[in-house]
Amino acid sequence: MLDLYDDERHQHLADILNSDPKTVAGVLGSTSTWMLGYPDRASRLREEADSHARRRSHPFDLAWALWSVALEINYCYNANRLRKSAEECERLGRENSLPFWWAELAPFLFALALIREGEIAEGIIRLKDRIVSWEANGGRLLVPTWKSFLAEGMALTGDLDNALHLINEQITQIERPGSEERRTYAETLRLKGWMLSLKGDSEAAERSFLASLDWARRQQARMWELRTSTSLARLWQSQGKRQDAYELLAPVYDWFTEGFDTKDLLEAKVLLAELR
């Protein structure tokens, strides 16, 4: 699609669609590339999409790019970049009289930034408020993703029973025929396994981690596979199954050819050193 795009011939499309096709392709390509296990390439695609949207200077298109990329940034645990995206998205919305951005969507990003910054209780309050507003206005897209973020925040505060109840609701929704919102399904299952391990239910945690691994492999989503392998390897390490943990994680980590300064790969590297 990017090869078919011509700046001169197609720059008017954002005025009709509110989103520029090259921006959309770049952003979605970045997120998919990250999930497939190429974080450095994803970063380059992300920056190219951002640069294109800024050159085009269509406020809705740029706000969409900022907001969409922020979801990927959230998965990378970059709280500072996440907050800056939220601030710019809100500013664009206010300056261009687009309440959909400053009043509805930018607050989602601020809530996530608070959770990543450690202001978890305040982030939970804001995220709950946003989800209620989104659903009240008929919003359905990304609800399982937002509620999974909310459940993660709740678990971080120790509210494990309610967090597990919420994450189970999202798994049911994702698996419901016709839903098909499965881009982050493997991560949702991993979060459930993590919560169960915090409760001390190791057997159920392992089942959830294995289900996450199965889905990640079906999608060839190497980043989700690495993240879940790291979580399961930690569980097995705590049970004294060091060799099993190493044999699970090592080949997944060794597959990667880039992104070794990212949080996921650094954590996997540290854990492998402990397991050797």
C-alpha cells in the first residue's frame, strides 16, 4: 500500500476521509511489526508515519496517529512518551475544536500514563470514567483492550479478585463469535496468568500462560511469545524447574535479531542469566 501512495495525487484524501492512507498504513504497520518481533523496524515505521502526518498537517489525521501509536508505546512501557502523546493529542483537539480527541480519547492516554508512572489509583479512577463514557456513547471498539489495562492496574494495587473477574469478562468477550478483536488476545491471557500467579494458583496460572503461548504462536506474534515465555519461565523458576524454564525461554530469545535494549528483551536476558 505504501508503494502505491503518491504525495501529490493522494494528499487530498485526508480531507475526505479524515485519515491519510499513508498515515494509517504506517501506524498499523508499526504495531504489527512490533508484535511480530521487530521492535527497531517498528520504531522506524512509527517515526516515518509520525513525520508524514506532521507534514500533511491534517489535525484529525495527526491526532489519530498520536493516539494509535500511543497504544503501542504503552505496551513498550514508555510512560514519558505516552504522556507527551496524550498532551499533544489533547492540544490538537482543543486548538481545532475536536472534542472527540480532547474530551473523549486523549483522557484514555492520560489514564494509562498515570498507571505506567506509578500513580495507579488515580489512573484507575480516570480509566474507569473513560470506559463508562465510551460505552455510554455507543463505543465498542477496543473495549476489551481498555478493560484489560484496567484489570492490570487493579492487580497492581492488590485487587486481584476483581481484576481476575474483569479479565475473565474480557476473555469471554474476545472469544465470543463475531467479536474477532484478537490482536492482543495472547497478552490478555498472559495477564490472567500473571494475576493467578500473584494469587498463588500456580496450576491455573500455568494453564493460562500456555494458552497465551499457543495463541501467540498461531499469530506468529514473537513479542507476545517472548513476554509470555518470560512470565512462564519465572513461574517455573519459582517452582525449582530451572532447566524447563531455560529451555522454554532461550530459543524464543535467541530468535530475536534486534531490539535488545527494549524492556522485554532486557528482562528476558536477565532471567536467562539467572537460569543458566
